[in-house]
Amino acid sequence: MVNRAHFVILVLVYRLLVPLSAEPDQTRESYVVYMGGGGGAGAGAGVEEEAARAMHMEMLTSVAPAGDDQGRAAAALTQSYHQAFQGFAAELTEAEAAALSGPATANHHPIHWHERVVSVFRDRALELHTTRSWDFLDVQSGLRSDRLGRRASGDVIIGIVDTGVWPESASFSDAGMGPVPARWRGVCMEGPDFKKSSCNKKLIGARYYGSQPGSASSSSAAVTATGGSPRDAVGHGTHTASTAAGAVVPGAGYYGLARGAAKGGAPASRVAVYKACSLGGCASSAVLKAIDDAVGDGVDVVSISIGMSSAFQSDFLADPIALGAFHAHQRGVLVVCSGGNDGPNPYTVVNSAPWILTVAASSIDRSFHSTIVLGNGTLVKGIAINFSNQSITGGQYPLVFGPQVAGRYTPVSEASNCYPGSLDAQKAAGKIVVCVGTDPMVSRRVKKLVAEGAGASGLVLIDDAEKAVPFVAGGFPFSQVATDAGAQILEYINSTKNPTAVILPTEDAKDDKPAPVVASFSARGPGGLTEAILKPDLMAPGVSILAATIPTADKEDVPAGKNPSPFAIKSGTSMACPHVAGAAAFVKSAHPGWSPSMIRSALMTTATTRNNRGQAVASSTGAAATGHDMGAGEISPLRALSPGLVFDTTTRDYLNFLCYYGYKEQLVRKLAGAGAAGAAFACPRGAPSPDLIASGVNYPSISVPRLLAGRTATVSRVAMNVGPPNATYAAAVEAPPGLAVKVSPERLVFSSRWTTAAYQVSFEIASGGAGAGAGASKGYVHGAVTWSDGAHSVRTPFAVNVI
């Protein structure tokens, strides 16, 4: 039993501790309050800005503690969304956020504001997913780009949501461009280092998003907000914008490497930038506002090379990119997103909502070699971008393994990994240090800084991870080799008393084979939120991409005696995403009446799955790439101009998807908006049922999350003819062993253009297959259905999970 003294002590402790958690938390954080569709699909639909802001402030006042005035509500409001959808961002306490999302009470929501709220979520930080590539894509297509390229026009506008832009870059020259499209409604916001004159007929709009409410107002032709600017201070946004739609810049290069003409995928298109990110990341509320503004401004394609970490993916209705992209699709705007850099593990792809075009990254046919010359004359080919001053004739440098120059009491594992503080500067000075990459927590940049800080004359890294992605080391001699070549170097060190080496400066090599290869960092499917939609959708160049940058970026990478380069070589799905955005703009310019999903379908069904050796595209592991690695394959923009058939995925398909996924009908109606589409919408029979998603969404690929032995999974699709009339298409199936795939009917006949035809694809485990312990292995198997009329090949990949 507890005596009275003990009881008193327990009460005192309780009174000291409990208030810390029991008292309402008054800490204010940024929240996004999402209120669904804006009530229309035309230009200018939705609530006017001032009226929207007034409504949002009234909502904030309704949940504020007694005595707080409207001034506090105005200060709390940081963003108002009113173009494509409704909602706002504000600084709220946890209790206020709960009051906005919860049921009405006697003290709150006197006119039931909560009935308009779809979701309330914390304003989390999103990550940045960080030339020759376009020539490579043209060659892979096998078509004449000069002839087909003339079909492109300058009426397409690409919106780039990123870190801003460096307007003085030659990639944004408007030489030879015609007037800005009359439908453009955007602005060129001014700042201390960015004037209205910074925009031109190529860079037609620029916005930025700070903490001040209303900074992105569209009420005037030029808006000035204190303390901010659309100018890029990171380089990421300038790189992605020029990749998507940069003008042709002859003689571009990176300190003599990768020389040639730099250009975007749609050099005739216009660019509008929306600076929602900085070096530290991107606020969800700013990204959502940027998408809302881009749709209202009149862009045709939005490119977003950012996203959440795959470890912390949000529900669709708490994901700002997914929400903004849904409403952009409603208004006829295609949103293209990077799939993330958390590969090569499965279930790492992000931005996987079905209305988003999700992009994986691949290599191109150019590599950067930094050769290591050992003292015995052996040449070891490494990968890196360095501007070393070492040479074969300039003398050798002592070559040591990290543990040989370790600091006192330093564990061998730390010194071998070039762990910070692990190397003794007196021992390492003047030597080329060899380290390994067995500790993933120590990045290549950190290892380089450790070796450089210890006075080493160079660094050789032995690591299979990212071996195909060259590290930019500036003037410091650096080269990365695979484990087999690394074993050769270590064996040499152990075989002689005084091992030596030099690291030669980088040389670039074109026509590298095989290419493309799925990048090791590129995130893989299946999707973490649903496996019933095959993700990623497509693959595009994302390794060692040359494009414009800011001239003050990465000063440590500038070789001695050189000025900062106006171009940079970067890798990531961030670089792959604008390739697809540019390709989509190219297709849009030739087919201005096509919907976003028709453009996506054209890019997917014409994608290539063969490399420049004529073999199946490989993953970074060496195995054949699957749909979970590369989606439908590598984009082929020229082929996408004439796809033959397309799969038009409608807003109704996406609303049905949300019902099948498990959202309640009332919530889906709010998402659809207050117009006729939302009011009349009803969830399909059978919802919710994730198993019905595969057939309920008219997608250009197929994913069956569960196929049981003895069961048949049947998926329906509707194809639209966008080619010549009187066309007949026959089906051909690529089926993996042990999986029976049947297409019905096997022929589709189209009497005229724009007509549609439906078909079904059924899957079952073949006799003697997985159910009998042989044939189709359990887990995901991959294949494709290809429709052909002799002139067009329309390929739709599938992934089937055999249980």
C-alpha cells in the first residue's frame, strides 16, 4: 500500500509534470487548411482574392481565443488559395488547428466553417530532388528531329516550382521569340535584386513566396515585397528551368567538359518561375500556393522537382503536391514531378498520385573518366569530375590506405571510411589517400573534405554505390572506382614498399554503352500509398546533366584561376523531371487540344525499353529494368508526337480512384468542387475496394496488387484513336513465364479519329505455375500489351503481384 507521505510526494510530482502535457499547447506552427475545389473550371473560377482572404480571416477569428482581434488573425494568415482550389495557410496552435478540422461546437464555427474543410495538416518541409541528353533522346527515337521539331510553337508555357531563376543566363534569352501569349495572366514580381525588366519574352513570369501574406498577389502587373526576390540563390531552379525550356546556347560546357550546344526540351516554349524553395527545402504552404498561382496565371505544364521523403509519405489529402496537381488537372494543366532519390530500394517512389506524371532517372551516353595511374604503370579507370593538376610526367604521389594515416586511437573502420577527424594531418599530408564507402552516413563530399582538410594530395574512393554518378570535386584530385578495381589498388599498396599514384584530370567520353541505365539513386516502385497504379510512369535523363546555373554557386568546385561557370553538371530525378516537362510541352505545342492525360499517355506508350546496344534497358544492379524501375521506359519525345492511340484518364476516373482507395463520398465531392461535377458525383458501386482501382482508372499502364492461385484478375481499358481513320490495331502480349495473359478483343477497329474502343486484359496463374510450385515466381512479375497497326506501336506495361 502507498502511505500518506508517499501519496503527497506523488501528487506533488504529478502537479509538476502533468501541466507540461495537460495544458493546451500554445506553440504556433504553420498549418495548411485545405477546403477542396474552387467551384468551377474556367479561367477566373473560384472566389476573388480579397473575398477569399476575408473569408479565411473570419475563419481564423472564429477559432481564436476570446479577446483576440482580427489583427491577430490577419497576422496569422500566411497564404490564401483561391485560383484552382480553396484554402489557406496560417500560424495556428494545435487546438486551433483541431477546431478548424473538427465538428462545430457552441464556441466555434458559428456558421459551420468546418463543413467546408477537407483536411488540415502541418506545413512540412519538402526536399529538393537533386545538352547532350536531348541529342541522345533524339538519336534513340530513330526519327528526324529537324522535320518533326518544326511542328513546335512558342505558345506553350512551362511553370517551374523550384528555387527561382538567374534571369541573366543565356538560356533565358528571348532572341527571335514572338510576343508573349495573350492568355498569360502572370506577373514579374520585383525585389531588391530582381526588376520587372528581368523578365522577357522567354522568361515571362516570376513569383516568390515569403512569410508575408499576400506576397504573391496577382492584382498588379508587378508586385514588390520586401526582403525577397525570385532570384535563384541555389542554382537548382535555374538548372531545372533551362533543362525544360532553355534557349539554344552554342559552345556551352563546364570548364571544358561536356562542350556543345545546351538547350531545353522545348526551347520555343515560355518559362514562368515560382520560387517556393531555398537551400533548406520548400514549405508545403508555399508549394501549394505556387501551384495555385501557376494555374491561375495560365501555364500549360508545371514541373516540380521536389517532394516528401519516401520514409514520411503523406496521405493524398495531406500532400500539398498531390492536392495542387489534382486541381491543376481539373483546369487542363499537366503536373510533372520527380519520383525521388531514395533508390534503389523498392517502395521508395514519391509523388505517386495517379494524376501526377512521376519521373525516374537514367544515364545518357556520356561519361566522365578520371584515370588513376599506379606506380607500376597500371591504369585504373575511375569516375569523377575533377580538374586535377596532376599528370603522368609531373611526378608520383605516395599512395596510402586510410588506416595507414589514421589519427591516434582512431578505429580502423572510421579511418578506412574517411570519417571526420579520422585522418592524421601530419601522416596524410602530400599523399593520395584511399578510402572505402562502407559507411553510408559519410557522403562523398564529406570524405573529400576530410582528405582535403588533412592536407592529402588526392582521394581514391572504393564504392559501388553511385559509381555511375560522377562526383564533382573541383580542383581536388578525386576518383571513384568499383570494388573490383579497388581490390586491385589495395593489392598494389600491399605489394610494394613505396606505392605511388597520380589522379589525372577528367576527360569526357561520348557514345558510352550501354545507355540508358536506370540510375542507382532513382526511387523505385511499387508506390507506398497504393500498388494499384504502376509508378514511376516514365524515365528520363537524370545523370550528369549539363544546364544553366547561378555563377556564384559551389565556389569550392571552381578550379583555381577560373571564374564560376554559367553551367553546371548535376544528377538526380530533379534533372529527369524537367526533361519530361519539356517533352510534354513539345507534344502540347503540336497538339494544343490534348488533355494532360492524353499527353502523358502519348509519352508513356511510345517510350523505349531498349538501350543503344539494342538490348533491354538495365537497372543499376545489372538486371533487366522492370516497370517499378523505369515505368513505361525512356521518353522518346519525337515518337510521342504520333502515338496512334491514347488513354484519356478523366477527372471522374481520379474521383473514382479516391472512392476505391477508401475516402468517403462526401469528402470526394468537396475535392471535386462546388460545381456540377462535385454536386452530382457519386462513388461507384463496390467502393471502397483497393482491388478495383486497377480496372477503375483508365491508365496507360496496369498494376495488379494481388493475384491469387485459381483466381482471375480482369482489367478494363478504353483506347482513343488519335491517328488516321479506318485503323485496325492487333494486340501482342509479352508475358512472363507461368502467367497466362489474355486480351479481349484481340483487335480494335476505329472508323475515324477520336473514336474509342474498349478491351479487357485478364491475368491468371498458368497451369503448372505458381499454384503448382513452378513457373511464375511469387512476387511481382512484369510484361506488356502492345497494340500495333503497322505504323504505330502502343505499349502498355503491366506488373502483377503473384500471391
